Amino acid sequence: MKVEIFALRLPYVKMGDDVAALILEALKEQSLELRDGDVVVVTEKIVARAEGREVELDSVAPSAEAQRLARVTGKDPRVVQLILDEAKEVLAVGENFIIVETRHGFVCANAGIDQSNVEQGRAKLLPLDPDRSAAGIRRRLEEATGKRLGVVIADSFGRSFRLGSVGVAIGCSGIVALLDRRGERDFLGRELRVTRVAVADCIASAANLVMGEAAEGIPVAVVRGLSVLGKGSARDLIRPKESDVFRR
């Protein structure tokens, strides 16, 4: 098996832009044609921006709780208020971070809100429904190219017990996001009893190596050579709270 990852540069995406149209134009400009089975990975930042998920911080009025948590964390109280607005539950608070469960069900720092690669005085929220966003982009790309594709919307999350962030799938369409291998046999013939593979996260993390985190200006990557097309969503990857030993 050979897996290839192709980087796509796009112009700066603004609110109201058509992300799928920009991807198609970038493919044309870079003389790259999509093939059946390709997975297009899109950073959530450009999806969120196109969908109007940026907020002017001067429009945010911090509550008393936001101001209290801002003193604890050292964060801008307006950003803290946005985090609280996007959270279903606050799980942990520390220096410059607030771990929450978002309205999507993701457990992550600061509800996925950040200000990197965002204009001064603004903050970016996560897309409202990343799976739906992925489905819309995939539909447009498949209609334009006639190919069967997958789409992953990727973000960067930190991890408990490990340093550094990795790419994770917060939205996907057209691929098997979580591959259940229980019941298969290992190399020595033993039955697998717990193995499930977070395929969408693996793809997002691989693409993240190409897209980068800073000034690379590469918000899209095409992953080629995998056999992962099928039905699935990023919701498949969320561990139910009742089976999470760290939240019992």
C-alpha cells in the first residue's frame, strides 16, 4: 500500500465564501485531479470562518463567572465567556486553559475557540455542525468531479498524558470514521476483543503534518491510497460519558 498526501493552498477564506468552490479552483490551479477513494481533509478554521463563526470580542459582555475564571486562567474574560457559551460542561480549569465538553460532545481545551490565524480583536468558534459541513462539501466535490470521495474536517486537540497536539476529525462524511475490528484475528490467531480504529482521526493527524499549525497557509490536503470510503460520522468517535472512566 502507498499513501500520498497532497497539500492545497487556498486564498484567505472569508465569511460567506464557498469552501468547495475554492477547493475545486485550487485543484485546477495546482493541476491536481481527484480520484475515486480520495479523502479531502479541510481544517475546521476555514469552514468556521466561511460559516460566520467568528466573533468580535468587543461585542461580548463577560459574566461574573467568566470574569472569575479569567482571573484563574489568565485568559481574556471575553474569550472565557465564549467558552462558557459553547460548553455543555466545564471539566477542568488551569493556567491558560479550560477543559470543557462542547455542545457537539467533544472534550477539549477552550471549547475549540482560538485566535490564531484570526484577525485582531476576533475569536473563532467551532462550526455548529461539522458533520453536516463535511457532507455539504463532499456533495459539491462529488457532483463537480464525478468521483466517490470522503471529506474530513480536522482540528488540533491536545491529549491527556501526552505532550503536543494532534489532528482529530471533528466532522466527516463518506468514510468509515470508526473501524470495528473486534472478532478478527491477530497475526498469531488470537481473537481481537477491544480493537477499534479511529480511522478519521488517523487521517486528520496525517494530513495535519502537511497542513501545519502556523503560517503554512495550507488549509486543505488530499489523502490518497486508503480504502476507507463508507458511512460514518465524527459522532461515532465520541466516547459515551457513562463508559469514560475519567468522568465517572
